[in-house]
Amino acid sequence: MNILLWVLQVLAALLYGASGVMKVFMFDKVSEGVPSFGALPREAWMALGILELVCTVGLIVPAALHWHPALTVVAATVLTIESLVFVWVHAKYGEITPIILSGVLVSSWRSSRTAGWS
């Protein structure tokens, strides 16, 4: 079970890391044709991208080094809340694929947290 949870943790970190990189470094390219990117100013999306990148580090490093493992829970909680907000934003704009992705991420965090993962 521990290996499965680590795999989920790393996959989520990769997904959120990619999302953060896109929001910070490739915003103009990825925002074309996506109406929900108009919900917030560019600076807010950049701040969310930086938050995702910080939380991505927080998902792996504290748990791997057994150093303040509560930080992993904090990072996971922040990303879960962010995903729930994004579900609402994407629903408002009728974007189905991002809703599914955010829902899967929220479900994986919910499963890993109820399994006792920290």
C-alpha cells in the first residue's frame, strides 16, 4: 500500500508541477482558446502557478526526508482546495475536461489521506 501511495504522490506532484510551469512560464500559449483563464488577471494565475510549484516540492521533500512531514499534508490540503475552486471555475465556463482532471486529483488526495498517508 505504501508503494501505491508514493506512486500517487509522485504522479500528483508531476501533474501539479506541470500545471504550475504552464501558468508561470507558458501562460500566453496555454491560455489561448481557454475561456476560464479570463476569470483572473495574469498575475493571479502566475501566483497560483508559483503556489503549485511550492506545493509540489512540499508533496515530496518533507515525506521523503522525514523532515516535518506535516508540511506534506499542508501542501496536499492547499492543492485540494485549489482543485475544488478550479472545478467550480471550469464548471462556470462549461469546460468538461479540466473538471474531470481536477476531480480525479481531488479524489486521489482524498483516498491517500483517508488511507493514513501523511
